[in-house]
Amino acid sequence: MLLSCFLTIQEIYYLARRADKKSWQQLPRDRYPKPLIFHDGRLAVRPTPMATLALFMWVPFGFVLALIRAVAALSLPHSLSLPALALTGLKIEISKPRLSFPALPRSKENESRKGLLYVCNHRTLLDPLSLSFALKKIFTAVTYSLSRLSEILSPIRTVRLTRDREQDAEMMERLLNEGDLVVCPEGTTCREPYLLRFSPLFAEMSDEIVPVALDTRVSMFYGTTAGGLKCLDPLFFLMNPRPGYTIQLLDVVSGLTACDQDGDDKSRFDIANYVQSEIGKALSFECTKLTRRDKYLILAGNEGITSNQL
């Protein structure tokens, strides 16, 4: 005899009463069930009624203000652009180590000397540009992926990495022989107080590595996205009422070649991890082993390889 068993699935609904909602409070970060490292979306504010009203009222003014800031940054020299940006509410703060950089200025006597290699954590696409403004100098930035429009509008030279180790090493070597270079070895931005794993290629490129700890301040819009148009990232960052950058130049770290000459048995991974830890200490950020690939697989469902979108 064939017996048939039927399972009845009961759906249970839980309704929150108004009295329950009044007792709700925002959960502190240290009480999150899991660390919040990756998230997407443009809004940096909670969508409460008053915050939403203020947001819609600000957008027209913020768009015009962002255009004014962009024009000032792109058209004025550094000596004038920084005061102009400060008048619009954008503030860039920089602190330098007590010890001066060991690199000598390039001159006829030391033309063969390499430029400095600045290694930054990655907060927005404007990281190299903000560093250029803060130091009042022009250098080249290597990027993992950047929209064609951002490349055209960038006031500093940008060069794409191919993700081929040998080709990228040869290209960075050539760029360092031409002058100073800035790289973000995380390969992608991270909004939260965490550092992604640093790619170790930079440790082989220069004997003088300058770690740079960057942090941003936003109140309405995030200047990063994983699934949206990346060419709009700088615009959204500049649309904040009082955006800010904090830049800390840390003590110079010796590269792989210099460590070998000094008899210090360190690998390129050791140097990359050390630079990551020093930047993490300066910012009070937690270091992770997560990568660019992990971020894009979680947020966008791809490995972060994008086309030259406008």
C-alpha cells in the first residue's frame, strides 16, 4: 500500500507595534552580528523623513557646487585651487612625518635617481588628485580601472595597470625613472574603516616607499560605487556640503632591493603587509585579507574587470 505524506507549510508573520518601534535604537557598530566591510549605494544618510527632505532640497545646490569645485580644481594652479576649494567647504588636511624624505630632488647631478613611490590606501577616485593638491606637485598615478571620462578630465597623468605582473612591473619601473608615482595597492575603494589586502608588486619597484594614510569625510553621498557609473563617483563626492580629506604621510619604508642590501631577509609580501599595517595603525583601521575580487563578487556579481565606460 502506497502511503502519501503531506506536509503543511505554515507561514508565520511578525508585526511590530508602534510601541515597539518607539523603543528601537540604532545598533552600534561594535554590536553588529558580523563586521560591515562592503556595501554599495550612494546615500550616506539614513532615509528618515527629515533627512530625505533635506537631501532633495540640497541636490540642486549640491550639483552646482560640485561643478564649481571641479572647475576650480581643474583650471586653477595649486596655490589658488586649495584656497578656492576651502571657500566652497571642501577641506584637505595633511600631516607629514618629522623626518624628511631621503629622496633628493631630481637635478642634473642625479638624473638617474628614481622618483618617490607613494603607496596609499584607497577611499575614492580622487585619492591621487587630493595628494597632488596637498603636496602641490604633479606626479603620475597608476590605476586598476578608471572610466575614460575620468581619465580625460584628470589634471594629473593616469596609467592603467594591465594585471600582468611582468608588464606592470616594467611600466612602473619606467614611470618611476620619469618622476614620482602614486599607487593604491588595494586595487579598489573601501568605505568602512578596513584595509583590503595590498598587492605586493610595489615593494619591488622602489627603495624609497612613502606610505600615505587617507581618510575621507562625507555627510550625504558616497563617492564610490561597485555597480553604478564610476564616472559619477567624483561628482557625488563633491556634492557633499562639506567633504573632506585627511592625508597622513608616514615614515619612508625601504623596498625589497634595499632590504636585501641591508641583509634584512624580507619578502615582498612582508613589506606589503608591513605598509598595510602602518597605514592601518595611523588610521585606526583594521587590516583584512579581502581583495578587490571579493568586493566585486559580493556587490556586483563580477570580478571587478570593467570596460572603458563613460
